Amino acid sequence: MEPSAGPWMRYYGPGLTLPRVSYFEATNRPPGFYRGKTIFIGGRPSTSWVAEEVDEFLSPWKQSRFPLISGLELNATAYLNLIRRDFLRRPSAAGEFGAITLFGLLFGAGLAWARPFRAAMGALVGVIAVTTVAFALFFGNSLVINWCLVVGAQVPVALGFSLCCRWWQLKREKEWMEAPLVDLWDGLRSQSDPSVAPNATPSTTHSSTLLTEAVPNIPDHHMIRRVGRGAYGDVWLARDALGHFHAVKIVWRDTFDDTVPYEREFRGLQHFTPISRGHPGLVNILHVGRDDSTECFYYVMEAGDDERTGPRIDPAAYTPRNLGRELRRRAPFPLAECVELGTALCDALAFLHQQGLVHRDVKPANIIFVNYRPKLADIGLVTRIVKTGGEASNVGTDGYLPPEGPGAVAGDVYALGKVLRGMTNSPGGGESETPMNVVATNQIGSEWDTLRAIIGKATADLPEDRFVSAQEMKEALLRLQAKS
């Protein structure tokens, strides 16, 4: 038998586990007491000085009361192992190496593809399963496997690798989302408006080149031109068969390094589309299409107002109006407009939350105007509400992400508070200022102080210090509106 395969000594317990009697007791047993028994005769010699040889050995029960076992008991244990055939065995070196390699591949590949929570649960289940199997083999088949290497090294390393991969993926995704984007409108206007001087910068050249890209066939819609570009897709102005203008967002799979953000945007559509027409503060999704052969999907939605002409759209000069452009152009807003917009957006968010969904990307650029009314748009990150922000994917826009992470109602309230803060500050100054102290609204004198107190409560660092819901924040704004 191979040395690595055993047999190996199986200890039945710490020292003094096997029954023993003194010489005096042994000679005073009744007749027949030793029949059918194997007797080992010996003693437990003690040491009188340090250099003497000791007839005691350390057993695996190092933490027990009697960790040492005598040579006599050691021989008796080996004898019992042999006659009972319950000595321990180990797999061959090749077999054990193969099993450990298989476990490494299984956990390494399996956990790497899972989301953090599922990876943690998978690691826990794997640890319990391997430990259970190891104990079953030990007590049922006297087989010893190196399960501690799997449980103590392979599974933690695989889990750590999975978490690092997910962190790196989200980091790259956030960098992609937050990277400066080409202002397509400036490039288009320089080609169509003679009053704008030609600009031969690489960004303009790139913008005009992008217009020649193929677009999927959108039923009953004539694609006019691209009017916006986001991290997850391009937005086109289109005209339907009745002559009405719509916005069409097209998302291509090859825009991303992997399928995670692509599928997440589509899941956001699945969550949002059924309720999009249930509230006037949400952009209406009119049609969704998907073409897996060309790896893209699209959705048709109502077109936002034009920056200059409002609901009247001139395709040649159309510029979508959103709150981000409004802030750059004319912030700070008057108090009444801040309160009115804030109330409308709170109402839209409260409705979204009542459906069990969160937006996760509330920011000025994602608030459009349709018939002069603000609406929440860009719904690719919409997902189910979680208990705490850290349980959801940490995606969104820096400056509007809550400290605990997105995914909970408190995260949307925080982002909306940041939007309101931007409306009350001069352009570019809203995100660098010191956070405001949270104070009770009935202790503030002026209406502006009341509004700043509402914003301060919405943007508190701790979720428990914020409004418990968008509805509560809306009620605070309505009280302010009634006083002004």
C-alpha cells in the first residue's frame, strides 16, 4: 500500500480512554472475567529527572484534560484498529490532488460569476457541504480527506476573487458612465446652423461619423437624427405614422465589455414599462423591442420639450430640455420654482416607490420636461427596492450616490435632495459646499432657510436622519409652499 494511503492510527479518545485496572484489581477478578478479552500488561512509568526517556506521547486531543497517551495504550489502540479494521485511510496522492483541483475549479469558476450576495451564500453552502461530506467519510468509511484546505483556503480565496472581480467590473462600469461624453448637439448644430462657426475638433468629427451608423428597424417610425448620447445608449428623434415626434433610445450589446450592464438596462425596462403611464411624473414608455440577432434593444418614449420652443418641436433645431441644461443656464432658481419642481419630483418618486421600485440614478440630466412638466427619465437602473443600499449594485452617478449605496428608498431621497441643492446654488457650486445641518422646519425664520433645512434633511449622511419616504419630503415642501 502507498505510504500516503495509510493505514493511519485512529485514536478513540485522549489518554485513559481504554479501560484499565491495577495489578491488584487484575488478580482479584472472578473466574472467567478475562475470557474473550485481549489483555495488555504494562505501566505508566514516570520521569524522575529531565533526561530520562518518557513512555508518553502526545495524542490529537491536545486540548483535553489528558492530552498524553502511554505507550501501552498506544499499542492497544493500534491492535484495536487492526482487529476492527477501522484504522484511518487517505486517498492516493493522485486521487487527493485530483479532488482538491476539482474543488478549486468548481468554487473558483462558480463564485466568480455570481453576484456578491449569491457568492457569499454559495461559499457558505459549499463550506457546509464539504465539511458534512468529510465527516461522513470519516465516521462512515474511516477515510480522511484534506477538507481543511478546501474550507480554509480554496473557498475564501475563491470568494475574495469573486468580490474583487465584481468590484472591478462595477468600477469600470462607473468610469464608463461618468466619462465625459461628446456633446452631440453642439456637433449637429455646427453643421445645420450657419451662425455657428465650423469646428474641426475630433469630437465634432466623431459626432458626425456616429450619425451614419446603422439603426435597427423601428416599426412605424422614421428615424430623423440623434439628439443625445448616454453611457448606456443613443437617443434619437423619430416621427411616427401619425406625424407625432417620439424619442427612441437604442442600446447595443457591443457598447459594453460584458452582458451585465446590457441586461440590467433591459431589466430596468421590464420593471418600469408596466407602470410608466401610471403617473404624470414618469416618462411614458410607448413600445419596447429587442433584436438578439443584432444584439440590441430599443424603447420608444414620449419626446421631451425643446429648450427654446417647448412642446413645439422643429426637427432641424431640436434640443431636448432637461434640468441639467437648465441649471447650467440659469441657476439658482426662484424659491417658488424650486418648491414646485421638488414637489412634483417627490410625487413621482413616491409613486415609483409604492410600486416596489427605486430609480437609483436621480440627477438633473435624467429629469426631462414634457409639456413643461418635469418627468423622471433614463430608467435603465430602475430595480426592486432592497432593505439597505449596500445590497444593490453600486452603480449611479458620483455626487448623487448616497454614502450607504443605492437601492433603497433613502438613496433616492438623498439624490433628489442633491438635485434641489443644485437648484438653489449658482452653477457648479452645489456639490462642493459643506453639508447643511438638519434642523426642524418650525424653528427657521425665512422661507429660504426652511427650504435649506428640507434639503439638509434629505441629504443627511445617515439614512435614519433623512425623510423616511419621498411622500414625507413632499409634505414638507407642500407646507413650505402654503406659507410662501
